[in-house]
Amino acid sequence: MTPIQNSSIISISPEVMGGTPVFSGTRVPVQTLFDYLKAGETIDDFLDGFPTVSKEQIVALLGELENQFVETSA
């Protein structure tokens, strides 16, 4: 299993947002995506609000989370 932190998907650094996990190359916390989704917003709504995050990053994040879920469920 490949860790998704400090990758092309997620970065964690004390110098960026105090170590909050953010989408790599941005200052956008990953938690913000989950907050949008919990509120009933779409991924496209999120991307409209945070254009520095790419759809590819979101798809990769969800794919990695899926893989981790499937691996721990097997």
C-alpha cells in the first residue's frame, strides 16, 4: 500500500497550513473536499471554488482511499 501523504495527491508540512493535509501544490485542506461532499455539494462545485486543485488529484485521492478500504476489508 502506497501512502498518499507527501505524494502528488496530498502534502503534509508544518510550513503549509500548520501541517494540515492539503492537496499537493496548494494550500487547500483535504478536509474541505469532504466538507463540501457532506454538505451535498459536488466535486465540480468544489473545483469551481478551489481551481488550484485538479480533478485528477481528487480522482487519485478517492482511488487511493478505495484501495485502502478494500485492502483492510479483505
